[in-house]
Amino acid sequence: MTWDDIPDRPDFLTSDALASLNNGTHGAPFDVLGPHKSGNRRWITTFQPGATEVCATVAGNLTVLPRIEGDVFCGRVPGKTYTLTMTYSDGTEHTTRDPFSFAPVLSDIDKYLFGEGTHKKLWRALGAHVTEHQGAHGVHFAVWAPNARRVSVIGDFNMWDERRHPMRPAGETGVWEIFVPGIADGALYKFRIVGKDGQARDKADPVGFGSQHPPDQASIVRDLAGYGWRDGAWMKSRANSADRSQPISIYEVHLGSWRRRYDDHGRPLSYQELARDLVSYVKYMGFTHIELLPVSEFPFDGSWGYQPVGLYAPTIRFGPPNEFRDFVDAAHLEGIGVLLDWVPGHFPTDAHGLVEFDGTALYEHADPREGFHQDWNTLIPNYGRTEVKNYFVANALYWLEEYHIDGLRVDAVASMLYRDYSREEGEWVPNKDGGRENYEAIAFLQEMNVAVYGEDSSIMTVAEESTSFPGVSQPVHGGGLGFGYKWNMGWMNDTLRYMEKDPIYRQHDHHLMTFPIDWAFTENFVLPISHDEVVHGKGSMIEKMPGTEWEKFANLRAYYAFMWTQPGKKLLFMGCEFAQPEEWNHDAELNWGAAAQPAHKGVQRLVQDLNRLYRDTPALHVKDCEYEGFQWVCNDPAQSVMAYLRKGNMADKDVLVVCNFTPVERSGFRVGVPTSGHWSEVMNTDSEVYGGGNRGNLGGCDAADVPANGHAHSLALTLPPLSVVVLQS
């Protein structure tokens, strides 16, 4: 039977409808395709490019659907649950359920929460989900594109033909969705979005769980269900690891350059190899946490992940999502937390990303004075739009829930807080009160922190914030931003300036080492020696140090001991722990050959012992964020010597730290102490095991009843050159 032989043909198949279906321009394809009634008859309409014959099977009955026009087939059938069988010119056949025969998947509550901007589990509604729907296995696709004329999902399952799987709008939400039966985990896809301007744009999924390896740009369907986590004990107890009274010592890592497999074309280690090698190394070194430079999918290696295009996808560079879970799981089994650098402050202009996603400035600001980062050539999210804010808040929750991440270090917070960040007069738009503060970004950060701590108070959030913005790590209900911790950039800048000076001039800049204590307890601080200090011509940590080779290593050892005994949690970038001689290069592995040389190995041993001392000595960590935990004993600028006490709770023994930042040994240097008796020397950076000259106090010193520095007792100490000596009562 041909189309011309059928009486009472359906009224919805107009000539315009047929033409638009064949051209892929129909504005509401679900109104025409699939099962529909016309009059008192039921019809099936399907668009099948390349098919020579199409049959519909309903309850075991086969009906040949006549070709109407082009690749549109339509015929009467006795029911609405059916399969389609397409025959092609080469004799092959393909049978499937019709995607246009399925009801929508998104629930009313999904639509309501999304419209309200409060969908905390947004990733469970949007994106690509392997699922069963109305008795069929397949993938549900959903994407937000409120200003689009049409949206289609294209992929390797439909020959990237936008005519085959046009999507339907989900009410008034701006979300488009479709269920495609017969496809599964591993399918490649994009969304082809036609904007109001009529231009088609191929976009990766903003909520996609997987991506192709750059420079390829398609999203990949990834089924996140059913992973067998083994870290239950860690998850129950990890609140202790994030508490500000606990020792937190973080090893910051760029996964692509920690180690490489030069027996395999120089490739980086995989997530599973890192689960074995990196985790065991961090355990050996005594760090409590690993912080990863961003792992959200990114297009350009040279951005180190700080220009993400796939915020919901762990980068495929090191393996698929479940292998990233293997890495996190392995760390937890060894009692090590995992933090992610998270980048909600900007995104790149790559065409397949968020830029002009539906043909309009959807995720970004339309005005470049608000929406363009001049420093990084990136776009700034429009946090004032509820759906955009929801997208980023849900992303934070996603990493914590789906990957058991223990915390997020939020990148470039200062650039978010101020509208005039790195801008000249006239290049920025004031807030509604005429000021420079970005109220919308502030509200977003507060909402994010409330959401993540509300879902799980055992995690931590950390702000990389380089200004004096008040209350970064104070509760939101008290007017703060709500972060758990803040990087102390001022401490890092001041103390590194001091250490880079020739010791003969340090007496004039003694305040650079002492002044940071004046604000050390205004926030919950992390002391960071991060990747930013060893890139872009700044040199390596050992290169920053002045003097002869021996003096360089002595300076660095003293600086690390100073850092580990100062109030605040610790962060050290990879390679710095063994004084890598070169500046960090993201295209090569660390110089592990240098790590085997005696002087470098000595620094590595020192960092290992500092972590042990910090972890095992309550006075060095329980009051890291409280002024009661620190007391100056003496400051002697002329000799570049300083001494201070670290204090814990009532039952904890005090720790005395004495620093000599000149290359001159000082014998009989008297330092006041609060108690009499023997003070054990628990750390001496001049020990020969670290590469020093083994000068010191023969394991300790007895306090004499000689008043000094306001104390009734004192120690007469030997201070080796360029050293830190730590004693405990």
C-alpha cells in the first residue's frame, strides 16, 4: 500500500510539516513524529534517512509504513507501543523502539526546582543518563537552552544528524529533553542548538559526565551508578581531618606532570597508577591531604585545568570517571583526604563550551565590562541569574557526593568579589550602590558554602583570596562568606620576600617575618607555597634562596621549618618537598633524579619529619587558628633571630621555636622559657640527616633560673647558621 492508497490521511502531516521534517527545521517535531491520533485513527510517523523500508510491529503484528515524502514514513497501526524495523539498501536491518513514542522523563518537581534555581541535585536531571524508561533501556538527554529555536542531540548513534533526534521542551523551564532507546555508556554526543539568529552551534554537554580526549570535543555518556566504594570508615570519620584543631598538611599536585611513563611515549600516569604511586608517596611523606589542580575537563593543557569546559567531567587525560573514583578511594583507604581546585569564577571562550550557549549570553554577562576577564581572556558567569548560580552550586555538591571529594579549594576568589578586579576606570560597571563589590558573586559564594556544609559538614572549602576582604572564613549567618579556610597570601608574599634577600640585609626587613602574626588569627588560614610560586619565571624554591649552594639549601630548610611551626595549616606544591632545582614545567615530570641527590634528599627527609612533628605534636596544630596558640618570646632584628612558643590545650607540652636567619653560628644565645627542667631538641634543620653541619644542642638543654624575655627561666642555646631549632618541654 502506498500513501496515495490510504484514505483519511492525518491532518497534522501538512506539506510544510513534511518539508520541515526532511530539512530538520520543524519547531515541534514531537507534535508530528511518533504515535498520534487523527480523527478516530492512530498513526505512526517516523523520519528515517537512508531507509528503503520501514515496518512497525505492534503486539506481533507487522505493518509496512508507506514513504510519504523524502525520508518521512507514516501509516496506521492498532496501538501505541511498537518497534520500528528499518531496512537499508545494503540489506541490513535495524530494530528499535521509537524515541518519539516515549513520554517525558523530567518530573514536575525537577522542573519546579530548576525554575526556582534550587535544584541541588541538578546533575540527576540534566545531562545524559543511562536509564530504563517505559520498559526500554537507553539514555535520557536534557539540556538548558531557553532561547533556542530548536535543539537536537547528535552523536555516533545517529550519524551526527540533527534531524534524527530533535528534542522537546520541558514546559517553560528552558530545558529540552529526549529519551533515546538502544544506546548506552560510551556513546559520543553533542547538542546542536539553533539560536534565535538561526545559527546552529554544536555544544558539549554542560552537565556531561565524560568527554573525549582534547582536541576532540564531544561529550561521552558515562553511567555513574553502581560504583563499589570501599571508604566507608573514612567517610564516617573524616570530619576530624577537616577540623581546624587537626593537623592539615596538603600536597598540591598537577596530575599530568607528577610522574610520566617514559617507557610509554612519555604519557602521564593514569588515575589507577596514581592511586598506587602518588597515594603511597603522599603516605610516605606524611601529608594529610592531596590537593589536585583542576580535574574538570579542559581543552588546553597549558591552562593546567583553570579554564574548564566540562565542570561535571573528570578529565579523560588520566582515565574515565570510575578510575578517578579508584584514585579517591585509594587515598581514603590510606587515611588521606582529597581536595579539588574548583573554578567557578570564569570559563574559556572555546566554541563548544558555555559561550553564547543558546545563541545568547546565557551563562555569561552580555556586557564585556562585567563578563570578560581581560587577564585570562575568559568569560565571567552571570551569578545574578538563578539558573546559572544553581548550575555552579550543584556542581560543588556533585563532586562531593559522586566522587567523595573531601573539599574544594575555590580558585581566584578575589576576581569574583570585585567588579573592578584588574580593570581601569571606565572598564567596569559599579554595583547598584555605586561600589566595586560584586554582590551577586558574594551571594553565590555564600549560597555555595551554605549548601555544601549543609549537605555534609565533614568537608572543607578553602578560598584562594588575595585581598583583605573581611570574613572569608567566617559563617554566613555572621556576614562572612562561609569558607572553612583561606589561603594566607600575605604571609606567603612577605616571608618569601624576606627569604630571597641576602642575609646581610635581612635585619632591615625583620618585620616581613613578624608582621603576618598581627592578622594570623583574623581568618582560618592555610599557609600556601603553591604552584603559583614556581612558574612564569619565578624560579624554583631553591633558586629563590640566596648564597652558596650550601647556604641555599640551609635557607630553604630553615624556611620550611619556620612555615611548619607557624600558626596555620600547610600547603606545599609537588617538587618543592625535595627542592626541585628547576621551575615547574607542566609538560614534563618532576626532576626525580635530583630527589636522589644528597642535598635534595635531605630537604625531602626534613619535610617528611616536619609533617610527622606537626602531626604528632598537639601544640603545633590544635590552636593553628587561635591567638592563644602563639606567643612571641624574642625578636632580635640585628641578628635576624626570632623565637616563639606554640601552645596547645592545657595538657599539651609547649614548643619553643628559635630561628637564625643569618649564616653565623650563635653560641650561648639566651632565650626565655615558661618552665624549668629539660627541653628536648625535637627538630634541628642543621642536622646532618638533612644535609646540615650537625651543630646544635646535643639533643636538648636544661633551663636555668636566669630571667630572660619576660620569663623566669631561660635556655642558653647554640643556634646553627641559617637554621631553625625546635624544643619541647
